Amino acid sequence: MSRSHPAQARPAAGRFDPQVALLDRRSFLTAAGQASIAALLVGACGDGDTEPTGVGEPLPPGALPAGITRDGSTLRVDVDRVPTLRGTNGFVIVSTPAAVIVHLANNEFHAFTARCPHAGCLVGSVTSAGIVCPCHGSTFDRRNGRVLVGPALEGLLEFPVAFDAATRQLTVSTT
């Protein structure tokens, strides 16, 4: 024997159910703001495709990672001694002179100023999306330094690089 449940009255189409609480303007804006912040945080975590490659411990200002030497404004990089540059899509960020070096593929290296043209912050990572500034989220193309996402209006200045495949030495002129 089955029991029947009384049918619940539904409001007519286009009418509000008086038993459902409505949000006032302040509650709506608060909820929308919280949802926006949550979406940004989830997006910042990424799905694994945008995780930085080559992230190491921060160095003291002016210090160079192992395998990199400085001769005035020229950086000399022993690629095999810089673990974060060995593999494709690896990178290293040097604070003095401010440079980000990216290893794209098949011994293709690019180097750019590591100072974001928007507010002068040091870029923080290189992801599959690009070179990312942690201060305001500007993102730059890993191949040419062009702006992909603002607020930066100008791209990163590209530095000339020379790679000797026989010695696996990279020279970056930061002037």
C-alpha cells in the first residue's frame, strides 16, 4: 500500500514564492563578492597545467643560483648546473641584474627583464600560461615577452642570448 503525499503548491510562472527568502542589495553584493573571490582563488590554484616549473628557494638579494655567474651586465649560465633550466619549460629568475631565463624546447632559450613594466615588481614564476608577475597578475608570453594579461601595458624587454650546444653554456647580455 503506498502513501500519497499532498501535492505542493507551486507559484505561477513569473511569480515569486513568498516562502523563499529574497536577498536585499547588500546581501546580494556580499554573496557576489565572496563568489568572485572564491573563483579567483580556485583559478589561482590551477589544474596542474599552470604550476610553475623550476621554482627553488628564494635567494638573498644579489645572490646568483648555482651554475650562473655575472660579469658586469652579462650572465653566463652553465645549463647543466641549473636544475630548473635543464628540462623543457624550465626557468630561472635572477634578481641582479633582473632577468628571467626560459628554456622552451630543443635548446631554445629566451631571456627577458624580470621587472614588470607595470609597477616594477620582480616576476615570480613561469607557467604554461606565461611569465607571471605576482603583484598584479600581469602575464607575458614566454616566447617574446608580449603582454598577454594586464594591467601591464608594455611587454618585457627581451635580452640577446647565445647558446653553445657543445658546452651547454648560455650567455645573456642584459644591456
